[in-house]
Amino acid sequence: MVKPLEIRWHGRGGQGAKTAAFLLAEAMIEQGKFAQGFPDYGPERMGAPIRGYNRISSEPVNLHCDIENPEIVIVLDPTLLSSEKVTSGLASGGKLLVNSPEDPEELKARGDLGDTTVYTVDATKIALEEIGRAIPNLPMIGALLKVSDLADIESMTRVVSKKFESKFSREVVEGNLKAMRRAYEEVRG
């Protein structure tokens, strides 16, 4: 049995961590992989810390529990770095992707991250400029695609377009796609 790739998302209610996990799973399924995307949150309120999870594999995934030892951790709100244990259980040699204007080396110097590879992208700034709202989930997906070999940006573009076109105006859909592509190009690490 192949161990699935495990990803844990950390964000706050309203930042789109749950949606990002669902969209990533859908893109992986579209590419013929087996995938899960699911959230874990306590009190359902705007701004409360939440987690999202992905498992991705070439074989069926029969685990149905939280992810304790992810290979990749994605942080949508950098304030969670000091208030939550976002890197808890992060696999040796894992990747930490943070929504931050800081340089990855600055973040790495502040914490005990061992052999973790740190990436940063200013997803909030990108979202504000491209979407007009501070919802960093699509930029963070774009950055994730760049730092991993999970999917190509075109596959994710199709999934996002299909999901968002029935819910949002064409302008909002295009803004989200631009934000995702921009973060793909601007991620540092």
C-alpha cells in the first residue's frame, strides 16, 4: 500500500482553508488520483482557527481521520505561527508554505524548523489586489502548485472555473484565477 501525501491547512474561518482543501481534492481526482479534502473546526465563527486536510494517493485512501504527520503544512494566516502549533508533526524534510510578506529565511530563523523547507507568498496582498477581498485561499493553492508536483496550474484553473462560475460573477472568477496564477509566480523559497 502506498502512503498518501498528506497536507494540513491552517487558517481562520472566512479565509477559505476548507474551500482550498476541497478544490485541491477535486483537481487531484480530475487527474485520476484518489483524494480527500475535509475540514476540522470548533466553534463555527468568522476568524476562529480552523484546519483543513488533504490526502492524495495513486491508490484508494481508506483513512478517515485528522492528519497528524503531514508532508506539507499551509498557513493562510501568519498570526497562527505564534498562537497555534502549525508545524506539529510536520514530517522530516517537509514543506511549510506561509502567507507572509516576509522572506522564507526570516521565518525559518524565528522558529525551530529543522530541515523543513519554508516558502512564503504574500497571498493576502495578492488577493486584495486581484479580488478586492482578503481571502488568500486561491493564491495559496497557486503557490502550493509551484512548490509541489501535485498538479499543473491549468488543471486547477479548470476546477476553479467549473466550481466558481455557478456561484460568482465572471469578474470574481477571473480575479481568483489571476490571484492563483500570480501567487504561482511570486512564491519564494
